[in-house]
Amino acid sequence: MTEKILPAHIVATAGVVLNENGEVLLVNTYQDSWVLPGGEVEVGENLVDAVKREIFEESGIEVEVGEVFCISSNTCTYPGYNGVKTVPTKVIFDFICKEKSGILRGSDENSVSAWVPQDQVLDLIKAPSNRVRFQAFLEYSGRPIYLEYITKPVFELKGKRTF
């Protein structure tokens, strides 16, 4: 099998999507893990279009994209899969989004999507990287928060600052 070479950084986006009741959209992956909807930016795609596409693909919900509240750097690399030798570091841009329309559903990537009251979100999200990013949303005061962490071999928050 030919080795796939990935760029130095994977660029990804995610959204904290709020509905008119102030509930947060979460998706449950097939690994039974609740997460914020999002994913990798495709070639030639801008960040705003990427977060809109990812949220719609994973949940059926169309959104209005607001401000960036968190920028994260996952600075670890780890062994790849499916022909990728090494998975590179990742930069994630988290946006505050508002529900515009759509019918809530699961997708090929997740078993179910749900609107969750804000005070219950941290009870459901188990992945530490998603937890600290949602915590950044809760702490957001109009200035983006920058997080640096590693996820492997275990999660470690290496830095946090506000811009």
C-alpha cells in the first residue's frame, strides 16, 4: 500500500450550535461518545463553509455561523490508519452558531443527534478535548480562548490563554 502523506496540520472546525431555547446540539458517535458537531476542512473550502457543511452532514441542521470563541492546537502526532503513516497535529476553530432550519437526524458518522440543555452538556461529553473546548464556550467573554493540548497517550492540557 502506498503511504499517504498528510499536511503538517489538519485544519478542522466545530460549532456550539444553539437553538431558540438555548439548548446545545450534540452528536453521538458510533463509539458512543457525545461530541460537538464538526470535522476537517476540505481542500479549497473556507472555515465558515466547513463548519456549516459538517454540522449539516452530521445533524441535518442548517446554521448561521457567528464568532470564533476558541482556537485549539492538538500538538501530538500518533500512528495513522488506512495507509496514513502518521496523523499530524490538528488546529481546530470553534464557532458559536445558531440554528436556522432543518430536521434533526443522525448520519453516516454518528448514530444520533440531540438538543441538550446547556447545564447537561458536560455530563454527556466524555472526551477531554471536547470538554475543555465546551468549557471555553461557557467562559467566553467576547475574546477567543486559545488551548494547547495533546490527546495521546493521554489527554493533557498544556496551555490556555485569552486573546
